[in-house]
Amino acid sequence: MATLPWPVLTIALIFALATPPAGGYNIGYMIGRLLLPTLVGAACAWLFARRSDIAWPTWRLALVALPFFLLVLLLLAAGRLGDQA
């Protein structure tokens, strides 16, 4: 749940700043591409939070998950760009 704002924000930015993907397949493809960074960000945030004795608030989990979400997203984008060359 803590990483859910990041893919939602990414999709909102894509729709606001660029043209929306044409067709349902492309929208599903875009959402599917955000699944791995979301899950990796959530797993990394969980690894950090489970070591703590107190429960973390959701905003702290979201902030911890953001760098991991962005890192995996950038690595996947770089991999796709490398395949196109």
C-alpha cells in the first residue's frame, strides 16, 4: 500500500503531460510495466521497516519506497533503450 501512490502519480503525469496511450492494450502494457518497480519498492520498504520496533506511518514507508521505485523504473527504461539501439 505504501508504494501505491508512485505508480498512480506516474500514470497521472503521463496522461497530463503526454498523450494517453492509444488503445486498451497499450494502457495495460503501461500499467504492467509499473508493476515490477512497485513490488520491488514495497519489498525494500518492508525490509527496512521490519527491523524497527515501532510501527512506521504510511508516509514514511512511501518515502522509503520512492527511491527504490525510481531506481527500478530507470533501470528498466535503460534496458529497453539499450534493446532498441
